[in-house]
Amino acid sequence: MAEANEEELAIEATALVRAYGEVRAVDTIDLRVPPGEVYGFLGPNGAGKSTVVRMLTTLLLPTQGRAMVAGYDVVRDPTAVRLRIGAALQEAALDPKQTGRELLALQARLYGLRGREVKERVRDLAALVDIGDAMDHFIGTYSGGMKRRLDLAAALVHNPVVLFLDEPTTGLDPISRTKVWEEVRRINRDLGTTIFLTTQYLEEADQLAGRVGIINQGKIVAEGTPESLKHSVGSDVIVAKVVGEAALAAAECQKLRGVAGAEIHGDEVTLSVAQGSAVIGPVAIALNACGVEVRELTLRTPTLDDVFLHYTGARLEAEATEEQSE
């Protein structure tokens, strides 16, 4: 086994590829995640998020490229990687016939803890994820949010250097989602754990991540802090829902001073502008002059959904909402 270099990044991937026949699910991506960071990985279903996580957690071999996690190569030293990472994937593998305490104690023993060490570790984890008296109840009686938090605790038994969370709040109600967010913040703050978080929820990435990468069709199309990504699409956004020729409306608006760009999606024209309060009046006049009916005209600051729309041509929030309602 190779020696780890303490100066290594927590996660480093270079030209990483995963192909299935002629289809590249992950297409030559690079990642650099320093120790202690919460890195948000955004993308729609099928974009390649989970495939990246499976390669980084040694569950799937890369077709090409190289990946280092916690200082070890995921192909050459998979055992070393596994001993230093925790993973809470989309489907929590929890035994409904065990209590939360029994599950954590078993995980601790599997990682080599014994006797008093097991009890102390379970006690610390119970306090960290705040499940309370439910620790001694059967997991089958837990709510979805409690199961997610217990799964987080199980992934932390061995004090991992890097924690992978693959869509940890999918399917949870807003209250349960907020509680999971609190646990993620606490894990990062109190333990200094590097967290690689995949999500479909833009608010989740905005709330938790220091940096965000956006993956679409297997490629990383944008990366940066949430604020820098928002600024990359303009300081303000004007959204016009129109009846008529949206392309004509966009073309007329792009002629205006202060409009940096215009995008069309169905009956919606999205304008990236420098100073929205100064531009929204001329935009309204231009839309009226070109003969389209304006149903809504909204001025707001950019969101990560605007960033995703700008770089991929689709709205991530719409897809996540549709999936939630199915």
C-alpha cells in the first residue's frame, strides 16, 4: 500500500471517465476538493452525479483517469480509501429490526472498536445527530428524516476523513430536510470532516456548500462559490412571461443598454442585466413595442437555478419538484 501524502487534497480527480459501451456517463472531469470543505455537486437525474460518487467511494472502477481520496488512489489502494471515508448513499441500508443503538454498535465493532470504545463512540454519535430516545427504538419505527440522520451517524463511526452524501434529503419533508442540514453543518464544523454532497436541491447547495460544481451530461460545466456563480450570470435577472413571439421579444430586449444576455425557455424570456431597477422600464417598453403580451415581468437577484439554466439550458428546480410530486 502506498503512503498517503498529508498535503494531498481531500479529493482529487483528473480526467475521470466512466463509459458504458459508447456512452460516457462521466466524461473527463477534474475535481479538486481541499480538506474541510463542503463541496456541492449539482445536476439533474442522469447527469453523472451518482456515478462520480461510486467511483470516488471505490464502488465502481473508472474507465479512464485517476482519482485520489484522502491521499490514496481509488484503484490502487481501495482498502485504504474505504477506511478513511464514510458514505450515506441514496438508499439507507438499515435493518428495521435493530435499534439505532444496536446498529451503531455493530458498525463500531466492524471497524475494530471494542468494549468501552464502542459505548463511548455510540454515545458521542447519538449526541451529534440528536435522535434522542429513539436510539433505543426499532429503526422500522423511524421517520424518513430520522433514518437519514442515523445513516449519517453510521457513516461517521470510524471518524472518516471524507464523508460522501449522495442526495441525502431526497424525499424528505421540509422540516426533516432542515434537520439533516443542521447535522451536516455540525459534522463539518465540529469534526472538520470534508463533505462531498450531491443534490438536486439548489437551496441545499446554497445553504451548505462552500463551492459548487454543476455537472450536465457527464461534464462539469461550471464551478465556484454559490455567490460567484450567481454573479457570473449578471447582478440582476428580469424574467418576462409572454404570449407571442418569445424569440422576437428576446431579440428586442438584447438591443437595450444594460442587457447582457437573453435566454428563451418556452414562453419565458430571461434577461441577465447589470442594474435591474434601471433596465426594467425600458424592457417593458420594448416588449410592448414588439407586440407581445406580457403576463408577468419580474426583477430579482440571480439564484443557482438561473446559473443552472444559463449553463445547461434547463431548470434543475423544476425537475426536482416534478420528481418530488411523483
